[in-house]
Amino acid sequence: MTNKDNGSNRRNTGILTARDEEVLSGDSDLTRSAERDAKYRIREKVKQSFEDLSFVFDNIGEKDRELIFDDLLKQEVDHIATTLALIYMGIEDSSVDRKNPDELFMESLGVSYYLCTNERGELYNVDLNIDVERTKPDEERLFRKIKRGDGTYADFVHLHTMGSVETLYEYVIEEDTVVSISMLGSETDYEITPRIAERRLDSDENE
């Protein structure tokens, strides 16, 4: 199994450098001040990447677009799903008071079909509806599931959101064990080793 926290497993040919990946995964040896500056630069890169994609949409040719997605759709990780999830979570987390995040997300999907209409000269008759029911997961059940090695990354995120991820890190350190968390659409796992758990706890204490 591959430790997802290790940036060296990725080809660093995109917007993030190997150092950027170490910072985001909590595996860097930077000082608190240097790490804060690095995260700022990463945020600026990510924001710029969205502007770049808008430019690409307006200017890329059909053949180049086809070749890009031929490659993406062959890969193990569902980059489309994770990108949409990032956008949705960003909308939901944003403090900008615009509208319900579910409505804004679906509205953006609707506009994307409208843009396709202009691009392809075809009429897209779209009827998008979303009905989201939110429930709070049981903390103890999630913890047991992750300890057994049956947890998903969504379970880990839920545990983090509930403020209980430190307990998981402490368990990994005390038991000197590795917890593997399955990633959607990928054969590799998100692994939390004692070393990573110690770094995460130390990082949380210094924030």
C-alpha cells in the first residue's frame, strides 16, 4: 500500500511542488511561520488554477480537450469527482453570504450546460434537482470502523469535522500501528503512521 501523505508518490508536474505537497500533507519540517507563508502561496496557486481553467475552457481546441480527458479517465482516481467535491466543499465552507450551497452548486452545474450549448451549438434541455439530507455520523462507530481498517476517507473527514481526529492520532501512536483508510476510486490507501500522527498532533498544538 502507498502512503498518500508522501508527496514523492506523485509526479510533480502540476501546480504543486514536492514541498507544497509535504506542507499540505502535514509532513514538512518547516517552522510555523514558514509553513503559514507556504500555505498562503499554495492558496494563491489554487485560485490561479481556477482562473487558468476558465481561460483553457475559452481557448482550448476540441482535440486537445479530448486527449486530456482520455488520459484522465484512464487513471484510477476519479479526478472529476474529487474536483467537484472540492468545489462543493469550498462553496459550503465559504463565509461569503450568497445563497444555500446546494442551490449554488446546482446552479453552477446548470450554467455549465448553458456554456456547453454555446460551445457546441447544441440545445441542452436541463432539469437539475437536488435533495440533500444531512445527518451527523456516530463518533464511536466511525472510530471503531476506522481502527478496523474498514474506514473510508469520508469517515475520516467526518471524524476530523467532529473534532475527534486527535483521538485517532493518539491511538496510532500509543499502539504503534498504521491505520489505512480507503480512497474513493483509488487502489491506494490514505495511511496514517505514528510519524504522521505525531506531526499532525504537533501541528494542531502550534496553531
